[in-house]
Amino acid sequence: MAAVLNPNTIKVRTQQQGLTLVSSNLNNPVTVRKVEDIGDVDIITDGKIDGSVLVYKATTNKWTSTLNLDQQVMDGGQF
């Protein structure tokens, strides 16, 4: 069983063993209808463009929409 203690700050208490308690002070809406409604998502800076992905930026502590993947390390394997 899990219960939302305060819908304004997303704090959850659980009585089951083996679960991790995660707490946040973000003021997210109770119902998320659009990605821009999520408190730690920035789609304003680079906008909503076809093909955009959300990339986490530690400098802003937000997920930001972008077309460029310039911080990732990719391994294509061996052929």
C-alpha cells in the first residue's frame, strides 16, 4: 500500500518492505496532461520540435528538450 501524503510535494509513504522511498519538493500538478506540466522539464528553452528528446542537464537540474545528443557515450558494439 502506498499513499500520497501531500499532492503538492509528491511525498509517498509505503508499508511494504523492499521499496525505496522517494521524496521531491517539486510542485507538480496532480494530473499531468502535457510534458510541460511536469515541474522539472524545460521545453521552453529549445521548444517542442519534431524529433526532440529530453536530456537531463545538471547545470539546471532539469530535463531539457533538444535535438542534439552531445554529452552521450555510445557503443555500437562489434561487427
